[in-house]
Amino acid sequence: MLEALNKEDWKAASKEFSAAVKEKVPPDKLEELWKVVNKQLGAFEKLEKVQPLRVGKSRVVDLVCKFPKMPIVVRVSFDPAD
């Protein structure tokens, strides 16, 4: 997903989204969000850490992403049905 975001391939970045997420964050909205993050924090530099965890019944992965101004955590949640 991060690789696709950095290549500005919004469709590929969102291909694993559930139907509910795709409805709320279609590729054009994802593009808008990622561009705002890059404008505010500078261009994505690297993935610093991958931290898998559980939140309730869901599997979650926190991706610590380094940007010039500050790191942020991108949380990816996996549907328990998958």
C-alpha cells in the first residue's frame, strides 16, 4: 500500500480495501489525503517500523512512517472474516 501511495497509484493503493472503506475512501479521496499529508509533513521518506497487534478481534498493523517534519503511524486493520 505505501509503495503504491508513493507511486501515486491510488487504485492499487486501495485495492485491498473492504467495500465499506472503498465507499468512504475511494481512490480520488485517498489521493487527496496523501497529498495533504505530504504537503504538511514533507515527502514520505521511509517505513521505520512495522508493529503487528490485535485490537479486539481484528488484526492490526501499525506502520511507523518517517516524514521530514515528524513520523506518523498509519494503521492498517484486517477484517476478521478474511
